[in-house]
Amino acid sequence: MKDWKHPLLRSRMEHFRIGILLVLGITCIGLLAGAGVQPQVRGTAAGSQPLTGLTVALDPGHGGYDGGARAHDSGIWEKEINLQIALAVEKELTARGAQVTLTRREDICLAPGDTATKARKRADLKARTDLAQAAGADVFLSIHLNEYRSRSESGPQVFYQQGGEAGRLLAGALQEALVAGLKPAKVRKAMAGDYFVLRSPIPSALVECGFLSNAAEEKLLLDPVYHARIAAALADGLTEYRQLLQRVDP
Ligand SMILES: [Zn+2]
């Protein structure tokens, strides 16, 4: 029964069989590799990943009644994009061995009430830094998007609390990594500021990922592919920050 087929057809059948075997083989290797990687992702294989042992608190800025900035063309609120970016960052950091806590996973304000008062806003911000401290975070990153009246302003920019050395190192490393990873048209430097969420004892940075008031950057900031690039850059920056800390305090 084997030899009735035309030699060319037989050859094709062989190729098909070899193809199936190859696919099965690659799938098995993938499954085995996946099984080997999983414990490292959970942080049990100490030192095997660049961010193993690092606990990161990610804070998607704004939420609930507080929408933050509004995208000029699409009308989408900053709070929504901040959360999408934070989830992408969580995915990347976890894959590189970090433990990650998010201050919110939904569109909520962390302070109870139904008013838009300054006191409630302050309570919301305090709840975020309290969560980071309760999680034992080594690093706190608040994710935001910028806006400006001039639509020509663009580029990511990282802020740190004036006078905080660890925050300055952290913000500098993140800023350089964002510039290297995103290659923005406008290159900015990390800057000192005075932000409530940066005043906790945890080394902290406020990451403005780009300008929602800039037409080209708004398009990028709405794209999940760009979110993944931001995430990879921030993961690179955190790796660099850890190395800087070891040099300062071996
Ligand atoms: Zn913001």
C-alpha cells in the first residue's frame, strides 16, 4: 500500500510528516522551557533574574472622579491610560523576577466619599503611599501622562522629590532608560519636584510617560505596543538603578 503514490507526492507527505514532528518538538521544548522559567518568575530562584528580590509598588495615577489630564484628540482620560501602562509594566517586571503591587486595578479613587475636595484627593494619595509601605516596597513608581498648553511639547520625563538621593538615582536611571528605549523626539532630563506621593520614605519617582496634548505622542500613548516599550524601558531603568545602588553601597 505504500508504493502506489507518485514519488513527488510521497516526498510532499514526508515533508508534511517532518513538519508535524518539528512543530510537536518545538511545542515540547517550549513547554519544558516554560516549566523551568515559572519558579524564577515567582522569585524562588534567587539572583537568576535581573529584578529578583525587588518589590515594586506601581501607582496608576488618578482614578474615579479624578480623571487627570484629557487626551486632546481622542478625549480619553489620563487615568485610563495610566492603568493600562501600569498593567503592562507589572507584566514586564514580573517576567524579570520582581514582586509587584498595584495601588489600584480599577477606575477608583482610594479615599471614600463622593466629593471632589482637596482633602479627599490628599487622602487618596496617602492611601497609595500607605499601600506601598504595607507591601514593603523597595521602590514606588507613580505612572502619569503630561499635558501642556503648547501642543509642541513632548517626551517622557521623570520627577523625584527634592533632596532625596535614592529618588534622584532612581529617576535618573528611569529617565535614561526611557530615552534609550523610546527614542523620543524631545530628550528631557529627570527633574526635582515637590509631589505628595514622592515624600514617603520609599525611593520614589513620578513617571510622566509623555504628553497627551501632543498629537503624535497621544497616538503612541494609546497603543499597547508603546505601553510594552515603556514597560521594557522602566524594567531596564530599575535594573540600572539596582546596579547603581550596589556601587554606592556595596
Ligand atoms: Zn497625572
